[in-house]
Amino acid sequence: MKIDQNITVFAGAQPANTGGTEAAGRNQEPEETRKTIFAGNLNQNQTLQDRIAQRREQAREEAMKVVGDVLAAEHEMDQDIENRRVHIRELKEEKLQLMEEKGELDAHKESLAKAFEDGELSQEDYDQELKGLYEQYKVWNQRYSENDTLTKQENAIIRGTRQERLKKDPMVKAKKEADGILQAARDDIVGMAVEEGKDHIDEEAEKRQEQAEEIKEEREEKEELIEEQKEKREEEEELLEKLPLQEMLTLDKLQTDVQQEVQDIINKMKLVAEDIKGAAVDQTV
């Protein structure tokens, strides 16, 4: 059966520490000397691709084990059938030997009868020889019967095994079970991808929510600033409205005087600069 390569290590949890000096000693060993690595310790930092590859490998191993176990059982069954066939052949050879032995017994029986008829044996000797011969026949019949029974038993077991195999067809069942394992892994992988996508969407939505809140806060701050400026401008306008006309004119005149004083200072600075420049020229001459 072909195993789907698109479907993959079992990530079991690390067993709890049972205590004791031996366990404590192992815990104190440097990381480089530890031979056992528990995949459960790595799951937290695994990427989606790593977890998918791990699930595929787990499913592949489980499917291969199901098929492998059935193949092993089938091989064991085939070997058992072959051993019984070998036994049947041995029983057939034994039966041929038994038939030869029976022929010898029959010939010996005929020779005893002829010897008795010819007077070579007395009645007593004949009866004694015949009794011993019948004992041999008895043993032969028992051996022949056992041989025949064993042969029938072995043939019956072989036929029953074949019929049971045809009826149950364990390989078909194993293939269905393996396909179910692989399909379950595919479903799990799809679930992983969907969950990963959902988490990503949730993260993006959370980021957008945070950005929207920041924009909202900035907008509120700007609106507060605008409102403060508006209130300040209204206060200034209200203050100006309350000032008498003469004071407003005085303020305007004061602003004009200040501007004139500033201009006078600038003009004086220009004159001083020209004087300094002229003095420099005189010294040069």
C-alpha cells in the first residue's frame, strides 16, 4: 500500500521527575551530555511548518505500524502453513514406509501359513508366531491411524486458515485503518492551518484596534488643543472688547513707539558699524 507522503514525531510530554538521587544527578548533567530529548519541550517554539511535518511523520509511522503488524502476522501465518505442509510431506513418507512394513507383515503371515501347511511348524509354534505377528499388526494399525489423523488435521488447519484469510482479508482492513490514520492527520493539519490563520487574524485585528485607538487619542488631543486655542482667543477678544477706546489707542501708540525705538537702535548700529569701518580705512592709509 502506498503511504501518502503529504501527511508528519510524536510529541509526548516529558515524564514527571520521580525523585531520588539518580534523577537528581541526571538533572545536574550538562545539556550536551543528555541523550534523551523530549519533543514536548520544543513545541512552544515550533513553527507551523514544523508542527505539520511532525504530525505527518507521526501519522506515517502509525500507518506503517498498522500495515507492518498485519504483514508480520501474515508472514507468520504463511510460515505456519508451510511448516504444516512440510509435516504433511513427512507424514506421507511415513505412510509409504508403513505400507512397506505392512507388506512385510503380510508376507511373513503367508510364509507362516505355508510353513504350517507343509508341516514345518507345529500348531503350537504356528500359534505362537501368529500371536506375535498380530501384535505387530496392532502396533502398525495404531501408527497408521495416527498418521492418517495427523494428516487430516494438518490439511483441515490449512484449509481453515485460507478460508479465514479470504473471509476477513486482514490487509484490506489494515489499509482502511491506515487510510483513516492518514485522513485524521490531514484533518489535524487543516485544523492547525486554520488555527494559525485565526491567530494571525486576531493579531492583525488587535494591531488595527491599537492603531485606531492611537489615532482616536491623537484626534482627541488635537481637538482639545483647538478647543483651548479657541477659548484663549475668545478670552482675548472679550478682554479687548472690555478695554476703553482710549486705552486701545494708547496700546496702538505704545506698539508704534516700541517699533520706532527698535528701528532707531538698528540705525544707530549701522552708523557705528560705518564709523568702525572708516576708522579701519584711515589706519590703513
